Amino acid sequence: MAIDAPAPTKATCTFVIEDVLDMFNITEAEAEEWLQNNRRRVEDRMCERGWEVIETLGWMDGLNKNKYPRRV
């Protein structure tokens, strides 16, 4: 019997059709199409803002930045 390793700690964010419907006065079909058409741009911006938030929170906690960031 194999023991599953714990999942790595990570932060995630997901937007769904209901989020678009809450924001705009459009139909469910329009919201789905809008989210499909803009999915990549939303993901790109979330990633950009995520790096900014990590940097800010690290600074607030007194963490020293790496001279050469390790991104895998």
C-alpha cells in the first residue's frame, strides 16, 4: 500500500462564471463566453499581482530578498 505524499503548500485563486455575473449585468452565457475570452489575461494579471503581494508581505515580515531569485 503506497502512502501519498502531502501536497505542496500553495496559494490558489479561481474565478468562475458567478463572479462575472456578480460584477456585470450580463447573461450566464455571456459571462461564460467573457471568461473564456479573457481567461489568459485574468491569469496573467493574477500572477503579476501575486508576485507583488509575496514581495510586500515578505518585506512586512522582515524577510531579506535573494540577490538572484530562484524561480523554477
